[in-house]
Amino acid sequence: MRAIVVGAGEVGYHIAKRLDQEGHDVTIIEENAAVKERVEKELDVMTILGNGASPAALEAAGVRKTDLLIAVTDEDEVNLVISLLAKEYGVATTIARARNPEFSKSSFLQSGGRLGIDTLINPNQAVAEEIARLVHTPAAAQVAFFAEGKVELLGIDVRPEAPALRQRLKDLRSFQAQHPFIVTAISRNDELQIPYGETVIEPGDRLYVVAHRDDIPDILNRLGRQEEPPREVLIIGGGRIGLFLAEILEAEAEGIRITLMERDRKRCEELAEHLKRAKVIVGDGTDVQALAEEGIVEMDAVVTVSGDEATNILAALLLKKRLKAKKAIALVQRSHFIKLASSLGIDAISPRLTTASAILRSVRRGRVVSVVEMPEGDAEIMELVALPTTPVVDRPLREVNMPKGAIVAAISRGEQIIIPKGDTCILPDDRVILFTLPEAIPKVEELFSG
């Protein structure tokens, strides 16, 4: 596949890297010479210096022979124009990032469909939705839903008091017989490992577990975690993400009391007009005394989503300690800050990974329903619909030549959720949830494409 990525910021760079790793022919258009030079040094892709909204730059990038164009510059309007031009040149699939909710929420634009854009992604909305899932699942550091919510992926940090600590995975088989689940990966010392039966669960491990939602409470208990629904949530930062998050929490859970703190008084007035139940206050999220004066002394969850990632981490850490928050979530951009936040017991949310996951869902071949990227590396959890003509259908999994680095984690068949074994067969129209490392993705796509 030939792809053009316009904009080599965090998201554009990451997407180009992923597509290149998977063997696609990638060209990047970037108007900043220094950024272009960095890409040339670090990635084996073609680069064009220029404005992506320029027909000359698009033609230099080979737009007439391109299958996919992804527009992720910092300007929403530019991304829309680039996508429109690409369609006029005959590009089959166009994806544009638009942060302004007026574009993504407009019924007139139909999420970009009226303009001919195949996928219009609002990263702020996507990030807010991911944070909301974490707020609702306090025991997990990462949460993703598959098979219309019947299957959950949880990233669970193993507690010292966990009954499963120091046990081999194969020692859990009697428990798994009652509560089927699969450990798709273990994050240990910031490295992602594919576990085996002899793998021992160690202190500090983060287990990525896939299971039916009904079995989650028992699995969490086995790993030393308890689920308690949140009642008090504090959001620091009243930008678009903070507003989106407050709106989602208001709509999803009437029992949650929401407080949103923002430094700018005028912005607070705007937020108060938009929100129905959330309490909006003016102040600095790191001012513990001011929070105490507002009666904010204990929180189930604190979420820091200001525009400064260092402040987000500092505020999340401070509030977790001072307000005895059971969960602290921080918005973080750079990968080394993600690791720092995790080492401090803070759940880090990366707009780059969230946006990339949304884009990759549109890029993948076959009937891909969803894609979730793992924070420790370039691994993915994919949900695909098995086509009747795919090579994996009607064969026991032990006979399927699954590539090394790919694991079938669960199968959804109607109302039935199957945690597969070697003799399990995938049937047509099954929803298949897979964990896969980057090098295995092309082979997985081949196995599941019609």
C-alpha cells in the first residue's frame, strides 16, 4: 500500500513509523525543515518539504498513485483541505484530524462524510472517552472494550498482596477453568513480554488480561485489586478535553460528583454554562489549601489535563498523596514522560497513542472493528470480523499458522464469549480479538483478509 502522511508531529511521525515497519510505501510531507530533517535521520521513508495543501507538494509525493492519505497537521482547516484535494486526485481512503468539535459534532458535515473524508478524528474526544473508561475502572491502568462491551482488556498492576504473586501462569489453570481469561502480555521494567505457561508473576508486573466482563471482578481479586465505583472525581484543566470528560461523566453516571478546576475565570464561566451537574471552580490544581477551602479533601479519582504535561504529572502526584485519591490520571505527550508517570503510580494517557489507534483502525485491512495500541511499545490489540473466505476459518487454532508474536485472546460468537484453546475453531462472522506485535501484523492481516 502507498500512503502519504501530511504532518510529522507526534502522531504523524508515529503513524509513518508504524506503516513503514509493516512494509508499506510511505511518504511524509512536512513544511518545517528541521522536523523533516529529523524524520530523514530516523525513518526510512520518503520526505517532501512543503505545504500539504499545495497540489505541487502532493504531486511530488505521488498522490496520483496513493491508496491512503492521512492529514495530521496542527491546523484543522488545512487537514480538511488536504483530504478534499486527495479525493480529487483519486486517493481511495482519506483520514483527517480535527480538534475543533464544530467539525466532528456537526450533523451537517456528517463526521466528514459530506466532504468525502472517510474518517474524521477528534483526538480530544477520543482522549476524554479513554479517560472516562479509566475513571469507571479504578483497578486498571488501561481499559479497552471489545465485542460491544462484552470483552474487556485490562492493564492490571499486580499488588504485593495478590494471591497470584510468585505463581506461574500455568498454576492458574484451575482458576481459569472457572473464570476464563488469557494474559496476552506482561509489562516488566517497561518492556512488553509475551508470557508462557512457565512465566512467573513478579512484583511490579503489569498484566494485560482479556476476559468476559462478568469474570473481571474475580480476576481482579486474584491479582490483589478491588473494584469500587468512583463517587468523587476532580478534573484539573478546563480545556476541550476537560470539558469533554466532564460531559461524558455527567451523561454516564448520575452518582458521580464532578468538580472541574480551571485557572482562567472567563473560561470557568463558559464551562459552567455548558455543564449541567459538575461544580466549576477557579483555581490552581496544585494549590492544596485552595482545594481544602472548597471542601475537596478526598477524591476517588483525580484527572489532570492541562496543556503542560510536566504540570499534569506533578499535580496528579501531589493530589494523589494529599487528597488520598485512589486513582490519578495525567495527560502526557512524550513517551519518556509516560514511563515516568507510570513509575510514580500515575496512569498516563497519551493523545498520540489514542489518536494513532483511531487512525490505525481505518488503515487495517479486512473487517477491522477496533485497534488499541499498547503504551509500552508498538503492539496492538485488534478486533476483526472473520470473513467466510479467510484462511483461519473452520480450522482448529493449533493448525492455523499464526505468526510468532500474535495471540488469539478471545472470540465473540453471538452472545457467547470464548477464551480459545488449541482445538477452538473460528467460524464465519466471529469477532476475533488478537494481541499482536508489530512484526506479526502483516501476516495477521493476510490471515484475516478475504
